[in-house]
Amino acid sequence: GNSVTQMEGPVTLSEEAFLTINCTYTATGYPSLFWYVQYPGEGLQLLLKATKADDKGSNKGFEATYRKETTSFHLEKGSVQVSDSAVYFCALYSGNTPLVFGKGTRLSVIA
Amino acid sequence: DGGITQSPKYLFRKEGQNVTLSCEQNLNHDAMYWYRQDPGQGLRLIYYSQIVNDFQKGDIAEGYSVSREKKESFPLTVTSAQKNPTAFYLCASRTGQGASTDTQYFGPGTRLTVL
């Protein structure tokens, strides 16, 4: 079945540092890949997505590239801000299957 | 304003009582989902429905029940059989037509506390 593995947190960075959160997946067929962000006490918001190999999703300075050869979808940002502190979830679905999530990575950015 | 609404935001329940969480969407989506989130954990799928009057169990359906009588509504009942119901519950929806461009959207969540 489909599954997602993402790096365990928490991750603590200083403002303006470079961020990478690793995500790898196992899936049948051709999955669509997603990153969601959750701020404290809120639901999940879509951050970015990619629907086919070599696609790059980007939003608010975050980027992730769909790498079929390494089955990965790592999240990156060149310079994090305090406001980026949140929990980040990698997720996928293929065909009409329910979305499957990684366990989430908590990011704390300190000024 | 289009989106998914969940009510109430906070819910308190005494042990042994059933409670129903509301989820409504005006996105005209066919598919709706319920997830449970525990502190420091990911999301686990409880139930989902891809069409009106039909639904399937997810990974942790025991102690929960759902109905899907209308396209826009997918209420979740937490029964007294659920041994540890205190959690954050998230409802989601998407078109469910299997297109690779389909995106799942989430409601703001309901935090249930059993006293």
C-alpha cells in the first residue's frame, strides 16, 4: 500500500537559516505529492503540490521537487522566518485513494 | 465564501456519552474524509465517503460511525465504544474524481475532550 516517511522532528533553526525536511514515499501507480502546514490549533493548509515526476511545487518561498528515481519529495526553503514555525506534513494519494500522511515534522524558528 | 466548516471548535463530553461532530462543505466535492490527530502524531483516517449514501472504514473506524445523506454534509459520531476519544478531529474533502490535479482541503478542526 501507499506510505510516506518523513524526517522526525523537532527541527529548530535560527531565522534566515536554510530548511530541508526530507520526505520519501512508497506508492502504486503515479501518485500526486503534497506538503501541508499546520499552525497551532488549526486545520491543515495546502502548502504546495506536484502531480508528476520532475514537477516542482512552490509557494511562499518553499519548494519541493517530485523525484521518481529516488521516490522523494523533500521540502526546502532558503531563509526561514519565525512565522514559518509550524508542523509540516508530507502526503500522497494515487488514483482515488485517501490521502496518506507522514507523521509530521515540527519546525521551530528562533529570532 | 467557499470552504469546509466544522462545529463546534471545542467539545466536552462525559465518559459514556455519544457525541456528533459536524462537517459541512460548499465546494461541491464528492469525497469527504474524517481524520483523528493525537498530540505529536500524524493524521489517522477514520472514515471516508466518495459518494452520497456510501462510506468506507479507514484505519481506525472502531468506536465511530458516520452518515452521508447529503453531498455537503458528513457528520461523525464518536460513540461510547471509542476507548480513548480525546483528540483533534479534522474533516476534509476533495473532488474525488481521481484526477491527478485533485487537491484535498481541510476544515479548522474540532477538539474533543472527554471529562
